[in-house]
Amino acid sequence: LSGGNSESRGALVVLEGLDRSGKTSQSSRLLSYLEGLGHSAELWRFPDRSTDVGQMISSYLSNKSQLDDHMIHLLFSANRWEKRSLMETKLKTGTTLIVDRYSYSGVAFSSAKGLGVEWCKAPEVGLLSPDLILYLDIQPEKATERGGYGGERYEQLEFQKKVSQCYQVLHDASWKIVDACQPMKDIEKQLQELVLECVMTCQKGKPPAN
Ligand code: T5A
Ligand code: NA
């Protein structure tokens, strides 16, 4: 990200959490909030199912195809790599990106299957580092109660418990952990504060992490 007009740099904000933790709901609320304040912002998500790689991922998630665990891990990563340069351009030109899942989902979900954490992290090296990571914290049992598990591959309580443990290993002190069991409005308020502070800091020219 270096070399751009640092004074108008957009922020890279990532939302992470278990399935049904509320990422998509909160991401779109954040987008409206930033746009309402006159900031340039876009909502992105991974997997991005619109690309060729994304369609292979989507087919795997809906159990229409079988793939080796390593193979699907690399496809998820490739799906981020194919978006990297556009992501960089957006950020450099002052657009904030609210991203629904990123590399941490990649590592948490694959290591929950038993793949080594270091192996899982390797293909993510060189992707852009987020300015802010928001973790929507929910117990797997509570997430299941929200219902609507659509039958996608990972939407099972026992597996989500393992993913939850893997996220615990991954996160560091820089992550902002938000209780995802509060009313949506309360979560929204907390996220707004965190994101606005981050956006303002990036605008002032804080150097990017990567
Ligand atoms: N994956 C992903 C990998 O394995 N590797 C990778 O590299 C990546 C990027 C993708 C799957 O792929 C895996 C992870 C996933 O298993 P997805 O398309 O991102 O899946 O789908 P999910 O993240 O699972 O999306 P969900 O739709 O399940 O969950 P969200 O977005 O977290 O939740 P949301 O906002 O849709 O809300 C779910 C329900 O809960 C309610 C909502 O109204 C909705 O009904 N809700 C609340 N109810 C009460 N209180 C609140 N505070 C609530 N917030 C939301
Ligand atoms: Na979602």
C-alpha cells in the first residue's frame, strides 16, 4: 500500500466469526453508516463466489463436489489472491473496504479439519493486512439456535466447535472482540465506533501494516 496518497488511504476492515455470528448483517449496516457520513466505502466478502475459483468453492460448500482438504484450502486462498490488486487500488484511492471473512476464516476452518496451522497460513503471506479485525463472538450452540443452517458443508455444531477453538488460537491482542449475542442495534453501535476511529486514523495517513 505504500506509494499511494497516504492522506486519503481507505481502511481495510475485516469481520470474522462462526457461521451465523451476524457478519453479513453487521457488514451491510457498517457500509450504510460510512456512506451516510460521506465516506467512500464498499462491502466485500470471501469467498467471492462470482469468479471461476469462487464457483468451485461454492460447489464444494454446497456438497456438489468433493475436493481434497489441501486443495480447497488453496482455492480459498487463490480467491483472495485474485482480488488482491483491485483491493489495493481501492484502498490507495481512498475507498474503505468492509470485508466479510478473510484469511483468518481460511486458517480457522482448515485447521479445524486437522491441517497444520503453519501450513494453512503460508499461502496467505503477502495478502494485504487488515487495519482492523472485528470478531463477532458467539458460542457455537447459540449460533446453531439462530437456525437457518442451509445445509452447507461446515454448518454443523461439532465442526463449528472446532472452528471456534481454532479462532481462539489465532487471535491476538489487536483483534476487537464483540459479543455477538447482544441485540443487533447494540453490536452495530460498538462496531460503528471502532470502524470510524480506524477510518479516521487511516485518512490521517497512518502507514499501512502491509
Ligand atoms: N470459509 C470461508 C473457509 O473455510 N475458508 C475461507 O477462506 C473462507 C473465506 C462460507 C463458508 O466457507 C468457510 C466459512 C463458511 O463456512 P459464507 O458464505 O461466508 O460461508 O457464510 P457464513 O459466514 O456462514 O454466513 P452466515 O450467513 O451463516 O452468517 P453471518 O453472515 O455471520 O450471519 P448473518 O448476518 O447472515 O446472520 C445469521 C442469522 O442470525 C440473525 C440474522 O437475522 C440471521 O437470521 N442474527 C441475529 N439474531 C439475534 N441477535 C443478533 N445479534 C443477530 N445477528 C444476526
Ligand atoms: Na454471511
